[in-house]
Amino acid sequence: MIPFWKLNKVPLLLTFVSFFIYWLFAYDLIRTEYTKLIILYCSAWLVFLLLLKYAKNNIQFLTTIAFLSRVVFILAIPNLSQDFYRFIWDGRMMLEGLNPYLYTPESFIQTGELPIAQAKELYAGMGELNGSHYTNYPPINQLCFFIAALFSSHSILGSVIVFKGIIIVADFGTFFFGKRLLKRLNLPVKDIFWYILNPFIIIELTGNLHFEGVMIFFLVWGLYLLHSGKWKWAAVIFALSISVKLIPLLFLPLMFKWFVSRSHKTDKETPTPVLTGITKLIAFYAIVGITTLLLFAPFFSLEFINNYSQTVALWFNNFEFNGSIYYLSREIGYLFRGYNEIAVIGKILPILVFLFVMVLAFSRKKIDTKILITHMLFAFSFYLFLSTTVHPWYIATLLILSVFTNYKFPLIWSFVIILSYLAYINLNKADKSENLWIIALEYAIVYGVFIWEVFVVYKFPKHKKSQLN
């Protein structure tokens, strides 16, 4: 029998190179080392594509690489994001019996009160901007923070390790249900590696501790249950996804035709009358709503409602980062008003997103799970295109949805999104504004591929056979 290593020399070599790149990324990179950042990221992508080429039919081998790659980051403090310091703060607040939605870290620091261990270190790590606002992380996200505090209440690295363990387990769940959903949709199971082995996902979620990975796990699980006809359980799981990140709220109107269409059927159901479909839809929404409210209930108070709504509103009316259509609108607005354009545009863009989602929800007479996921992809794409703030990890949701569709512009975006980390690479170090030329390059590529795919190649909403060839 020929030894395994002789049959897989190239994939094994690529694997070791990949692990070395990730090790450098995790333990030998500072965010401001822009040249090194780009070289390492592009190298990781090159190895990723070569692995898919040389080992595309070896599911077990690629799975092993995907999760060992995550293990490389397990002892590393995130180097591209500071958000994890706030995660630790919120978790330790709950451990002390304090409601994290009712206090800002800054309010304690200014009064000299230190309600948790390492309070000064955590506040310094998260930064003044983060520390001056109330938390906006929903309850299941807060549960993850609490678990970390429970196991590591006095060590930042210990909390980081727990966070990474949770995200890695969630990735296992996404892999498990993603494969099964692909199989149920008669799509190639190996296409899941566009997500699970993607350097962007490994670096941003496990490496930099963004809980989109947990939200995505519940989202994919919910879609699998929905397609399997278990819509009641799907509603519960969708509520869990919403309770990690609020983004899945955007997808709820798109469920209308999935339930109501006379031609609709799932793996376990025959076509249903419209009235029956509407009844199920109302019940689905009710279960999602009630479950979500129950999850928020332990934190509920009038002060909580005020603080949380104000914090969520900041993302539309105050924060600006890596925008595209918003930045163009802002420049046009400057010609007429000259200042504070986000106060006006930030109120208009959510309305446009809502109208677009409604058009998608009622645009077709017949809908199946593939079309539903395609509509979800376009709804969230439109949301990001119009957003005032697009952090790199936001693209993770687009990427997982694209696995079940024709469209690959999210895959391209997951590569070029690294440019957003160069946004502040101004020659004048005193200038803290974003470099709009870099942002323009990022979106020129993304919009170019988007337009090419939507209007030339696939002509929305056709579906795919395979993309991993």
C-alpha cells in the first residue's frame, strides 16, 4: 500500500505552508504593518485556492485542515480588532450580577469604581469610543461572554481562549448543517469549503473573535430545519440567531412567499393552500418574536430599552467606516449642505433597504429554499452597499449565503476586504480620515464582479450546479 504522504505530497506541503502563514498572522503581526498584512493575507489565499485545487475531492482532509488552522490561533490575542475587550467586560459584569446594558465602562472608570477584574486594562484595550457607549450585543452573545467570564474571570488570555473555543464549535455546527443543506438542495457538498476553509473566515472569526460565526451557525441550522419542513423548530433557531446578531431580522419578510406560495413544498410536505401557508407564517413569526423576547427578558427594563435603541441607532446616524454608496451620497450632500450629512442620509438609507426587502419578498409567485437564500443574499448585499459602516467581518454572512447560490461576488469581497484595514494609511499621520482611494479600489472590484454576475452571467435568480472545479 502506498503511504498517505506519498499520495498527498502537494496538499501536505501546502498544509504546512498554510499553518506557518497563519502562525505568522496570529503571533508575529501588528495591525499597522500594512505591507506584511497584505503579503500574509494574499499568501494565505493563494495556498487556500491551491488546496482546493489539489485536494478538492478529499473532504476529510480539507475538513481536518480547516479546523487545525483554527487551532493555530487558539493562544493568540486578536491583532486586528479590539472588540473582544468589551466582550470580556460585559461577561464579567454579568458574573458580578450587574446588567451590562445599563452601564458604560467609561462611567465606572471616571468615578474610580472598578466593578470587575482588570477593569482598567479592559477599558484601555477597548478604547474610549467603545467604552463610552452602552453595549449593543444581544442576549445569546452575552451568554457567550458570560461563559468566558465563568471560566476565566481574571485572565484576558483565558477569556480569549474560551471565546475561540465557542466560535470553533459554532464553525463545526455550520459545517455539519451546511453540508446537509447543500446535499438536500442537490448542490455539491464540497462547496462548503468556500466558507469553512476560507482564510478570511479563519482570520476574522477565530483569529479576531467576531461572533458572526455563532450567528451564522444558527442561521444555517435554521435554514436546514426550514427546508426539512420543521418550521416550528426553525423559528426557535432563527430567534437564537437574531439573539446573537440582529441581522437575521432583515430576512424575516422574505419568508412570506416561502410559506404562502401554493407551489411551495419542503422535503416532508406537499404543496399547501394559501390560507394554511399564511397561518404557518403567522405562527412562525410569533415563535420567533416570543422566543427573542424571552431571551431579552432577563435584561428588560425601560432604561434598557432606551440605552439599547440609542446604541443601535448609532450605527445609522453616527459611525462611518468603509461605506460605498453612502460615501458617494455624502460627497454630493457636502455640495449642498457642507456638514453632518450622516444625520440626513442615515435616516433615508434604512428606508431604502426596507423597501428593497419588500420588493424581494413579493416579487415572485413561486419560491423554494434556493430562491429564498438568493433573496437573503441580495437583501443583505443591498444593506451593506447602503450602510454607513461596513466592517470586514460583516461579509461573513454574505459568504455563507453565497455557498448555496450561483453568486461569487461575496467570495471576491472576502478577499479584497483586507483593503479596508488600509483605510487609514495616510501619508500625513496627523490625518485620521480614511483613504478614499483605497476604499474606491475595494468597491470598484466588488461592484464590477457583482454587476458582471447579476446582469451578464447568471441573470438573477438562476441557480448553480458547482463552483468548486
